[in-house]
Amino acid sequence: MSGERKVDILNEPSPWQNFEQKYNQRLAREYSLDKLYIMPCLNEMKVFGSFDKENSSTRLQTCEYGVLVGKKMNRRLSNVCNTTKADIANNNIQCTYDDGIKYVPSGVTSSRSCTHKTFWTDVNNFMTNQMQAHNKPLKFFMVSHHHRLLKTILKPLLPKTRDNWKIANCMCFHFRFIALKWKLSIIYDGFPDKQRSNYFRKDGDNELVLYDSDAKDGLFWEKNSEKWIEFTNTYLSGLVGCEIFLIRHGNAFHNKPLQLVGSNMISKKLNRNLDTNLTPMGILQARLLGKYLVKKNYLKNDDNNVFCASYLNRAQHTCTELLFALNNQDVRNNFFIRNARLIKYQRLLSLETFFSKVALIRIMRKANYNIDNIVFRLADFPMNYVVGGRHGSLDKLYGPRWNSCDVNTMKDFLVDYFYGLLAWAVRQPIDIFKGLNNNAIRALVEDLCIEYNPELPIEGTGRGTISGMLSGGKKRTRKKMRKRYRHKKTYSRRRKTKRKSRRRRKRNKK
């Protein structure tokens, strides 16, 4: 037929052309959400001197296929994974945990040089890049530390007053874009740990508004509105539709009531813990914060969430614990981690499992395997039983029925929960675990090797150290062994004895 057009099938463009490329791009975008992003200016502020070891990042010793979780932190790994050179850290498997963690490039050369300006400049660049990659507004959950939040990140926005405000554990600040204006509120006031401090506290279940550009209202609006407007115009103007959650980490080793920093003034300065972890109390606090965020629809099981933290274990652990409530709504009675339905954050859930086991087993070792001492010191903490006011935590810890229960009921709940977490870490039934003595617990965890695995964490026993890895599997010569033990009393006594013997022999010869 003369009117028909001939079709060259061979040269006709395929409908599947560029499909593979677009599909890989979409997978890359989705995969980028299942990471924990590390930003240097979220790190805790370091004091001048060398007595802030809890703020120096480190890693555990390596074993045959993971880390020796029942051993001391490897001092050779101190500050290896907190470098501001992101390309170095991203190429180190012990820093990234098999690509579960990604270090964000920054213009600062050290976390000491971080300022309010450098932090928000980095945040603006990071959020802009993420929004462009996903083509939509996102929610950013960022976990930092008390002094960093108070003295750097939020410093211009929190004017000095007689109240001398403090930030409680797991307190959450919320930046939100509403009606073409920005609003800053405290949506979760957290868990105070110091009786004499004055913490930010909400009025019941209502958020505490600090700035509201639309209503021109808030706790600091009249005193500090000019700086707030300048801040939003400078750093938040290109982030329309985004939400930012700034969170302090949960209760850690160096916080009250445990304060595992030494037994006297000298050891408190010289024997401080490297890169402290969350306590069982801190884990519960972080999970309760996650439950609140899920309940109020701030955190959903979708592809709109980006998780960020500092270099330190306690901040990274707190950030991953936010996902626990998406996994299990009943955070007060459940210790299981994984859920097949939560497929968008499998790597982060594996990190949560890994961080929890490391924290719980490490605290067992720090307490010399006296589990009762840990559990009851945490459960007896007076701040847990304060209702309302500037130090209230009882309602958050126990739940909606707190007013119908006495102190003993609340304490029993905390004791059972802490024992349950510790028993889960070593895969023991809680009733059997409570009956184990110190030596039995030591035998369970002393040689425990745990591997981070995005599919399912694996655990076993063994001491096998891989030479050449960051564990420092170097040859231990006699010279190095002498250097290692030169400060010990036994070695000093031995030297003195030998010295006296040499002098005696010389006198006898004469």
C-alpha cells in the first residue's frame, strides 16, 4: 500500500533505552537514605588539654571476622575515624562498617575550628545536595552533644538569660517551614540528669515554641527576633519544605548516675573512658524519643528521612535507636531488633543491633561483670522519679499509667528492662541471666567476636587477630613489652631489686 510508512525495526529506539540507567539512579537515591552520615561539626567540643577522652573517637580491637567486643578499646585507633578528610575515612572499612556510615566532606580542618557559621554552611550544602538527589524536601535527624548544641550550633538563637538553660538527654529541637515562614520549637524535652540545672521544659504535651516567624511569637522572639530572622535568611532560605531535628544523645557512661570515669580525682582525669557508649538507660531514652517521633508522625516508614550524627559512638547509637520504634511500637517490652517489613533501613537497623551489643557488653566489662551494680544504680537514680517541673522524667519512662503506680512498680520495670537488654546482648533468657555470677558472665563475653553485617549480625568466640588491620597486629618485641609495662609497680620493684643486687655484688668483689 502506497500510503503506509515503512518501519525500520533495527534502527527504531528501544523503549528500554536508558531504563537501566534511570533504575540504577533510583536505587542509588534509595540506598543513600540507608546510611548514617557523619558531620564533623556535630562532634562534641573538645577542651584544651588531654582529659576529654570520652570525646575522642576510637574503635575496638579486631578479631577473626569482626571486633572483640569484650576487650578494651584499642588506643591505637584513637581519632582514626574522626578525620575531617572524609575521603580517608570513607575508604576505611573499620570507620564505615561496610558502607553503613558515610563521612560528609567539610571545609573545617578540625572539629575544634567549628563555629556556628561553619556548621550551618555545611548543613545547608549537605541538605541542598540531598534534596537535589531525591527531588523533594526531606527530614534531617541530627544527633549531637550538649556543649556543641548550646555553645556552637544554637548559640546565636539561645540568648543569655538568668535561667541559664541546659539541654537534657535526648531533647529534640525542631526546625519546620510553615506558611512560608520558619518555626523553631522543642518537641521533646528529654531526660534531665542534674538536679541543680535548669532545663528547657514543655508545658504538658504542647511544644515549647522558641521562634515563630508567622505568629511573631515564642520564648525568645521579643529579645532575639533580629538574629533569628538573619539566621533563617542566611542558612535556611533554600531549604523550603525541609524539617531539621537537632537531638542530644542519650545517657552515656560518663553521665550521671554511673559516671564511669574513675574512682578518685586523679583517675577521673587520667583514666577516663575513650568514646563512651550509651548505658541501658540511654538506650531506653533514645527508643522512647523514637516512639514519640513516630506517634506524632514526625518519623515515618518512608523514604523522606536522612540520619546524621557526630563521630562518637553515643551519638551514632542514639541516631540508629530512633528507628527502633518503627520496628516495634512497644519499645518498653520488646528487645528484638529486626523486622522484615522495614526494608528501607536494613543497614541502619544492623548498625543499631551492632551498637547495642557493643554498648551493653562494654558496660558489663567496665563494671567488672557485677551486673547488679549497674542495673540498680541506674534504676535507683532519683531523677527517674521526679514528676513534672524542670526535671520530670517519670511520665516518659513509664508511660501513660505512671500516675497510677508507686515508686516500687516503676523501679521493678526499670530493673527488668535493664536486665532484659543485657540478657539480649549475650543471647540468654533473662531468668537464667539474672542467676549468673561474675565469672560466668565474664566467660560469656570475654572472647565474644561480633561482626557488623547488613543482613544479620553474626557472633561467635575467638581471639584471632588479623595482622595489618587497624587492630595493630604488629610484632611485640621485648623492647615494646618493656615500654608497655614500665609504669607498673611490679616492674619498678623488679628494677630496684636488680639494682640493689648489682650494688651488693660490687661491694663483695671489693
